[in-house]
Amino acid sequence: MDVRGSIGVVPQEYTADEDLTGIENILLCADLYGIPRAVSKKRAADLLNLVELTAFKDKRVQTFSGGMRRRLELACGLINRPKVLFLDEPTLGLDVQTRAVTWNYVKMLKKEFGMTLFLTTHYLEEADALCDRIAIIDHGKIVIIGSPTDLKDSLGGDIITLSIQKNEDITDLISKIEYVKEVKKENGSYLIKAANGELAAPLIIEALRNNNHIVTKLSLTKPTLNEVYLQYTGKSMRDAEESREGVIAQRMAMARSHR
């Protein structure tokens, strides 16, 4: 019981009762944890102020926007003052502005409450901005774990993305160029890992031009978590993210239709 009382959860899907008000939902969660009403009322008021919902505390949740619902879920997850908080894709489906606000709440929880947070997300920029350690999971298995910096450094170089006009495999040609460490062809483009992208790029262009190839696209980026994900899973996180959001949207639509 003590262990359960020290854990908070903010689920992926909205769980608040739409027929209850904001404060009634928070107090209901407090009741489930066995928190006395004399204590929970004060905590609920503090949490509503924290997530900026005080003005809407007596409004039914069915009138709340998506961002307001997400903030209410966060308040419900904090009512027992947990030592460990699990956040299951807390910004999925939110607009950019609301997502940024949620990020600020998560950062505040880390800084002011010293809380241990477990966050699952399909947004790699979110993991990069919020997390001290990241585990990349593919088909239920952890393929690599480390800090954002360590994961990006594990790629061992800059990433050059290249496309040419001809439909011809130039992997061998590129791999022989100085500074190039690895070449991978994906969907007609080439992902090139280079020890020094600024020096490798002009050498690649020159070699291709000397072999009568016309470069149609070339971009140079420093390692990102998306490149890390691609390196260790063999696919882009963007594909997984789009598929996942489609499933969640369908599930939410079905849930609303059955109310």
C-alpha cells in the first residue's frame, strides 16, 4: 500500500469523468488513495492553481478543451504527492502551444519537487528536452540506453542526407571518400555518417560530379535522436509516430461515440 501511495500516473488517454467538475475529479482521485477530505481539499486547490485551472474548477470536464483536460489529468496524478510519476505520452495529439505548456509543467516538477519521472513519448525532441536518460525500445526490447548526449555521440559523426538525379546505387563510391564512415540507402536517399560533415560534403559533391552524377539534394545535420533511432532500429521514428497517432485518434473517436 505504501508503494502504491508513492506512485502517480498520468495516462495517455483522458480518464476524467466528463459529468463531474474539475475539482470533483481531483477529489475523487484523492478518495481512491484514501486521503482525508480535510487534506485533499487543500491539495486540490493548490493543484488547480498549479495547472492554472482554478477559474474552471466548478465547470464540468465535458466543457474543457484538450489542453485543459491534459492539465487536469496531471493534477489528478499529483494529488497523492508521489515520489515517482509515470507520464504516458502526455502531449500526444496536443497542439504545439499546449505541448510547450505541458513541457514547462514537467520541467517544474523535476526542479521544484525533485520527483522521479518516467516519460513515454514518440516525440524525440520531447525526450531530448526533458529527459536525463533515454531508453529506445523496439519491439518491446531496449536496444540502447543513455543520456541524450551519449546517444547522439554514439553515432560517431555528422549526418549528411543526399539525393541524386539518376536511379543508380552510389553507395560504394561514397564510402571511399575521406571522412565518410558509413553509408546507408533509404527510400532513394543516402544517409552518410561523416567524421566531419563540413569537410566531407564538398568532397562528396566533387566525387559525384566527376562521375557524372547530379546532386539534387544535400543537407548536413548534427546528430539528433531521430538519427539515433534510425541507427538502432532501422526505421524512422516519424513513421512510427504517424501510425501511433492514427490509432490513438481512432480510439478516442470511438470512445466519444459510445458515451
